[in-house]
Amino acid sequence: MAGHLQNGIIEGIDFSETMVDVAQRKNKKYIDKGKVKIRLGDFNDMPFDDDCFDKIYSVNTIYFWKNPKAGIARIHDILKPGGKLVLGFHDKEQMDKMSLNEDVFRYYSTRDVADLLSNDGLLNKVDIISRKGKQNALHCAVGIK
Ligand SMILES: C[S@@+](CC[C@H](N)C(=O)[O-])C[C@H]1O[C@@H](n2cnc3c(N)ncnc32)[C@H](O)[C@@H]1O
């Protein structure tokens, strides 16, 4: 993504030191140019100003959200008006086959995620876009503030 960026900056956040190290190493060239910033932190705190992002995306993370409704509400706050949220995820049917620890992972159907984004009229034009891979499908929920 950083290679396609014409202007602006990409910010990333993860609370795993290992993942932050990996991401910082992979993006060093862009970090040095000031195009990418990666911080160690908890997404639930979202230490960002309101109305500051054009786009927010997150892939395979919704399963870990402690309070999904509050998470979407906070994303809404930090998106600019007209900004876009893209959430990539595998649905409940696929997650059920993976034998994961259900105390850690929370499963969602595509309907659940679409409802979450449009809950209380928070995001508009909510769409689910699905692409089939060899083994399973990845869904993207897209919503506009
Ligand atoms: C399953 S990985 C997904 C990584 C990558 N997006 C992918 O699809 O391959 C989930 C990542 O989210 C991070 N994560 C989970 N909960 C988080 C939170 N509350 N705040 C910040 N990072 C979190 C984990 O540390 C992990 O790196």
C-alpha cells in the first residue's frame, strides 16, 4: 500500500512487539520517508484524533475485539466524513472448521458484520464483498461514514 501512496501517511497499530518489529522492518524504506508510522498499542484505545483518517482497514482482527460495537463507534469517530472502513474476515462457517479456541476468537457471519457496521446508522452504504480462495473465502465489509 505504501508503494501506491501519492500523499498522506499510513498508520498501523498492533499490541504485539514481534509484529510491530516485523512490520517496521518490512516498511523501513517508507518509515524513513515519513510515509508509514507503526505504533505499539492496543487498538481498543485508538489513540487517534477524531475525523483524521480517510480510510481504515483491518484484516483478521475482528475476532479479538472485546467490544465490537464500541470499536465500530470509535472507528466512526476517527474517520473523516465520507471516510471508508474496510474489514477483512473469515465468516463463522469457515472459522468453525478451524478448531480455534473460542475463548479467544469470536465468530461472525457476514450478516453479523454488516449489522455491526450499520448499527444505529453509524456507517452507510455497507457492502460485503467476498472472494473465494483455494481453501476458503475472505469477506470484506465496507462502510462509509
Ligand atoms: C490474526 S493476526 C492478523 C494479521 C494480518 N492482518 C493477517 O491477516 O495475516 C491478528 C493481529 O492483530 C493483533 N491484535 C489483536 N488484538 C489487538 C488489539 N486489541 N490491539 C492491537 N493489535 C491487536 C495481533 O497482535 C495480531 O498481530
